[in-house]
Amino acid sequence: MGRFRTENTAVAFRNVYKTAGGGLPGVAAFWSGFTPKMVESASKGAVLLVAKEALLSATSEAGLSPTLAG
């Protein structure tokens, strides 16, 4: 919120559209940053998956029951 406390959703959408010049570039402005965000999300998911599997393996090898291991 911060700087734009009086700005509602409709005004925010209009400002993004106008700032990019309207038309097709205005619509494309809503997708800016999509690819970097997808790369970030995929890498975070991969790290979490590897960490979960490592913890599951370590707890299973330590003799914990599958319920406690997760």
C-alpha cells in the first residue's frame, strides 16, 4: 500500500495500462516479470522438494516410524 493509499484496484489497473502506452503494450505490461517469477518459483520448489526428500530419508534411516518421518 504505502504511497498509493487512495488508489483502488481499478485505478491501479488503469495506471499500469496507461504507463505502458495503452493498446497492446498496455496489455503486455500486466505480464512483465512473469518469466523471472516462474524461474524463481520453480527453483524454490526444487529446493523444497530436495530438502523434504533428504529429511525423509534421514529420519527413515534413523529408525523413526513413517508417521514421525513425515
